[in-house]
Amino acid sequence: MTDIWLVVGAGAFATFMWRFAGIVIARHVDPDSLLMVWVNAAAHAMVAGVMSIILVYPVGSLASTELEYRLASFAVALIVMLIFRKLALAIAVGIISFIFTQTVF
């Protein structure tokens, strides 16, 4: 039982150590610097990669749906996002369009 708490404590320390370091360092970093632009681009690329994996190779109940319906719903949500610049609206429209494709087709 002690080993479990030791692992949890080490994981928490490792996580919060980097967060604290980020808070301390953030005061001295120019948000418009080339490094921060690269970090922002890398973060967006990672999110896009994870989203692509979920769309193309889903697990669970999403795996039983058609790839075309998932991609079509994603395209609809992306178009809404590009037009209205509202993430919550795009997510809602994407979910609704996915439910629509699953029930109608």
C-alpha cells in the first residue's frame, strides 16, 4: 500500500514541479517570441494529431460508426468554426451533425 502512495506522490511531484517552473519562467518569457510561437504551433499540432487518430482509428462505441460519417461531421464542425470563430458552437454543431448522420443514414 505504501508503494502505491509513493508512486502517486512521485507523479504529483513531477507534474506540479513543471507547472510551478512554468509559472516562474512565464514572467520572463516574451509571448510573441519565436520560441513561444513554436511552442504554440507544436501544441496545436499535437492536438490535431490526437484528433486525427480518434477520427480515423476510434475505440469503443465510436469504432462501430462509419468513417465517412465521422469525417463529414468533423468537416461540418470545422466549417462552422472557420465561419463563426466559436469553438463551443462548432463542437455542438459537430455533435448534432454526427447524431443526425447516425440516425438518418
